[in-house]
Amino acid sequence: MKRIYLDNIAGTPIHPEVKEAMIPFLEGNYGNPQSLHSFGAEVNRAVKNAREKTASLINCTPEEIFFTSSGTESNNFALKGIAWANQKKGNHIIISAIEHQSILHSAKALERMGFKTSIVPVDKFGLVSPDDVAKSITSETILVSIMLANSEVGTIEPVKDIAKIVKEKGIVFHTDAVGAVGNIPVDVNELGVDLLSLSGSQFYGPKGAAALFIKKGVRVLPFIDGGIQEEGRRAGTENVSGIVGLGKAAEMAKIEIPGRMAYLSALRNRMIKELPEKIKNIYVTGHPENRLPHHASFCIEFIEGEAMLLRLDMEGIAVSSGSACTSRALKTSHVLVAMKIPAALAQGSIVFSLNIFNTNDDVDFVLKVFPPIVDLLRKMSPLYQGK
Amino acid sequence: MKRIYLDNIAGTPIHPEVKEAMIPFLEGNYGNPQSLHSFGAEVNRAVKNAREKTASLINCTPEEIFFTSSGTESNNFALKGIAWANQKKGNHIIISAIEHQSILHSAKALERMGFKTSIVPVDKFGLVSPDDVAKSITSETILVSIMLANSEVGTIEPVKDIAKIVKEKGIVFHTDAVGAVGNIPVDVNELGVDLLSLSGSQFYGPKGAAALFIKKGVRVLPFIDGGIQEEGRRAGTENVSGIVGLGKAAEMAKIEIPGRMAYLSALRNRMIKELPEKIKNIYVTGHPENRLPHHASFCIEFIEGEAMLLRLDMEGIAVSSGSACTSRALKTSHVLVAMKIPAALAQGSIVFSLNIFNTNDDVDFVLKVFPPIVDLLRKMSPLYQGK
């Protein structure tokens, strides 16, 4: 059976060139990059090279890149590292209502330690208003964290405008750019952010390798304490093969992003245009234009997202009904709730996220297979009776 | 030039069978284990299998294994997770003077949060005395963490005896077994520990994949907050290829440890016996018998460890002069200081740590090459004049 992977927000395939770059570090190049001998030195050079490539992708210096094990760890590091470093200045943090679980739960953990969180709302497109952020700032505010792009609804936030307001007040600004980096151009200077999270698994790198950008001069307490790795700010033996893979993925993304965006948005636009022609009561979620190029998300009335997901899976098509980090929790998405999508409709959430190996044939197949699945499920659904 | 890697405390080579097990997860099997579709399911099964193998190696249940990105993260998770979960019970933590930097610095970070640390001493062999631990316990003690084996001097600690005392008082006991697991038999039930850190990179698994054993019923706050991975206790997309590699390494270790120990200790014993026959003023560090089977460590008078390391490197031999996590810091080892080895002698620290691919020929080469290096360096050393 042909299998079509359209759940790339949960992690992309690894690019074959990324895999090839990683292999030597699973074989002969097994030195520890902190070791002083030649086995260590050759691996140290590879980590250094990966750091340069990762920095180049977001236009920062290599010294501003700190490798971590996941976007989630980067987000924990950012929130907790900044909060702990600034607790004498204040105890107030601002985030948005559609942040990733790693931001929401880090904020909750910090609340248990005495910090307070304000959660700014979003509009029906999932957009955060810079004004709302401005209004939430108090004299106690030490950190604002607003994501760059939401993986569940694809919306790209006005981070540049928000950062400007936050920085004018002299407050640290972090953006969770895990869904964005590698998929759209991201420049930390243009955005004006102090910290930025990214993850290789979102742009053809391996799972297990991610990074946090920390602008030079920004004080952050270490999150993982121990040895001298990552300038003493993130201890632990480096995941060398993963870091090398992330570096290679960053190098490729830097060159290929424009082409990828053009290619993927064309495929994506077909889904956004043609699925509503074939399915009734289907609504695009997220912003119609300011959205990730590989991302098509919908709510479909009278059906459970999980049911669609499982039926599509039987046809070889992998999609998601929200974030992979919560998918097995089977809760209504907090993102859709924040966008004030009615709970019944939010249950029918489905996300098609493309990768560069997907083709027009894949989209054709989805357009052929999916509408009959919707029809079938609706006939089976007690929610649909009489509609 | 023939190259001989004898710095396996800084991480072993990856076993070819481990690498082969990992490759599918760098290629076709790129699903997110939390995804509900078949791409996710097949990867989820692989993570589950790795969890079972890792559990089996230390004789716990799979539900008691929590994957992390490094031994350092496991140690941070253990200390901080236990401290935060028990701060209403007390604020006192006991560790030993020869713990890894990730334990020492986690304890320091906790001190900044209001916790207090007692550091129990070691004897000249690097052994912690169970009595000293008992004497350090107060009504405020919530956690004792004593390592199972020290990577710098090879000494295996009387963890079973220490755990017995600690558990009789109803206090949580953690052991950093990163240097031990996979190299000697480790059974969490026999040891009687509540938490145990291990790392795949110490026994032919990849860097970036490690685990924390948390005994069922022991309350630990999450260290990395976010999604539902690892039962909500350690969030972040799983490093699938790394975890699969760790599982394979654990499976192999379970079977091969007795043979590995016999093979490696024979090679090691040659170094411990024959080097002192060829070099004057050389002293074995650590315990003469209760030590890791692949581990030979020395202090050599009148020479800097770094100088030996670099000279050996020129001959193709990789060794270390302490922990890789501190090697670039070039400080005198806190382990040797704690063992009351005079600072001048501690400067001459050198560690030969073997792997299963090393041979008697490798040892022959070291025995041939190293003594002349020592002679040469001594002639060049101002410390040696007139000795």
C-alpha cells in the first residue's frame, strides 16, 4: 500500500543527506568533543561546524547557539533560565494562550516556585495582538514568550511587532520558533528577539537535536547543571550525531527555504482550496494568509478528528488531529479553545502538514480518499443525524 | 598510524549492531511515537521495546525507565525532581565528595533555591563510608545520592550498604550509575535504590540517549515540563534512534557483561601490573580490587597529566586525565583532591579505560610507548630536577 506522510508537524523525515552526514558519528568518529586528544578534536570540529550552520540559519553568532535535546527542552531552558536569573527584578511572565505545552507547563512549574503568569488571548485566526501584550506588562514583568508559528493551526504571529514593544520596556523576549525555523526565513535580528527555540526534527533533521538561541549578554541560569559543555550553560555529553544532523539540516534549509516554500505552499493551497469544494461544513483553522507554507488545518463539523485520523491511516495517509505532544491525551486542543472555536467543532480538528518529499499525486490521493471518509463517518455519527 | 582509543570513560564506540539497529529510525521509520497513526505506532513499538531491554538490564519494570538525553540530565532530574517533590518534608541533601559535576552542580543549584547539602568524604581509595552517610542524616534529609562507580578512579562504592541505611530512615536514595551500568552487573532491587542514572554512551550505545530509573511509587516532579511523553514526567519528542540504540546496547550488555568483564579486566590487570614495573613513582588511584573492570588509573609523579595525554595522542593513543566533562577546564580533579592525593601528584593523573574492541596488542603498544614518554617528559620537567 502506498503510504503518505502528512503529519510533518510531529516531525519530518530525515533528509538522506542529513543521515549521511550523521553516519560517521555513529561509526568511527566516536570521540567525546570535550576530550583533548585527536578523537575528541575531530568530533569537536564537527560540533563547531554544526553550531556555525545552525547560527547561520537564524542569523546569529555560533556563540549564541546552545544545543539541547528537543524544542521542549529549549523552551524549558528559556523560561526557567530567564525566570531564575531575573527573580530579583520581578516575578511576572507573559505568554499567549496558544503556546506549546512545554511553554504552558514550564510557566505552571514556575508558578509553583512563586512566579505569576499572564496569558494573553488570541483572535479567531489564532493571532496574538501586540496591544494585548503591551497591556499585560507590569513593573514585575521579567519575560514575555510568544511563539513564532503555531503548529496546530499554522498561524504566524506578529513577533517582530510584539518584540519591539517588549524590548522598549527593557524586558526579555523569547519566541518558540520550533514550528517555524527551517520552514520559513527566520532572522533573530530582524525579529528583535532575545531567545529563540528551534528543533531539527521540524526541518529534516533528526529527533533529539534542537537548540536555544540566547542573545549575547542575556543572562540565563543553566537548566541542566554539570560539566562545561555549551559554555557551562547546558551540561551533558553532546548528542554528536544528532547535532551534526541538525547542522546539516540547517545548512540545507538556509539554501532551500525559498524553493521549499514555493513548492509546499502550492501543494498546501490545493488542499485549502479543493477540500472545501468536496466536503461540506469544513472550515480552515488559523490565519488564511499568514501561515506556515506546508500547513493546512481544518475543523470538520459533526465528526471526531480521531475517527478521521484512524480512517485515513487505514488508507495509508498519516495526519494529526493536533500536536503530537498531546495526541495520546485525546483532549480538546487548547489552541482551538483559545480561538473560540466551539467545542463540538474543535473535536473535528484535522491537520495536514506536508514535507518536501510529498507530491501532487499525494494531494490527489487525499482529495480522492478523504471526502468519502468524511461522508462515511458522518453517516455513522450520532452528531450528524438530521443535518 | 594505528590509533588506540583508551578513553572509554568519555564514551565508548558505538557497537556495529547498535548502529544497525538505529539506522531504520534515521530512514523510513520517522514517525513520532506519540502519533496515533501507523507511522507513529511502529516507532512507538520500537521505543517500548528499548524500554523493556533497558529495564531488563537493571532488573526493573519498563514503567520505571524514563529516557533522557544524558547521564547529566538523569542526575539533574533525580536531584531536582526529588528535592522539589519533597521540599515540604525537608531541605537537606547528602552527596559524596567524588560525585560527578552534574550531581555537584545540581546540588549547588538547589542550594540557591534554599536547599542544604552535606558532602560526605571518601577514603584514600575513593570509598564512601556508610557510617559517614548515616552520621550526616538529619530530620531534614530528603535525599541521599551516592554514585555506584567513579569514572575517574574506577572505585565501586558500597551502594547496597549505604542504601540500606538510608532506606531504613525512610529517605529517598539515588545512585549515579552512569559509569557502572553496562560494565558491571547492576540490579536495582539488589542495590535497594529508589532512583538510578545510566547512560548508553558508556556501554556501546550512542551519545544522547540515557535513562533514569524511578522506582514505582517514588514521587518526582518533572524536570522537563511539557507534553505527555515518558508518562508526563519527561517531556519532549523522543530521540528515537538514540533510544533504540540504548535499548540494543542494553540487550547486548545483559548477555555479554560477564564475558566483557573477564576480557577487559585481564587487559586492565596487565596495565596495572606492568606499567609500575616500567615506570618509577607511579601510583594506582582508586580501589585496588573494587573497581570497574575496564579501568586503570594512575598518578605519576613529577609530570602533568595533560602533557602525557598530548604526547600519547601524538602516538595515536587516546587517554584522559580525568572526566571529559571537565577536561577542557584544566582544573585539578575534585575526586583526587577528595582522596587527599597531594595536589602536585594529582596533576599527574592519567586514566586508561578500555573497550571490548581493544586487544592485547593495544596494551603491548601502550607498555612500549608510554614509559619512554614518561622518561622524556620527566627530563623536560622542572619538577623532576634532581629527583
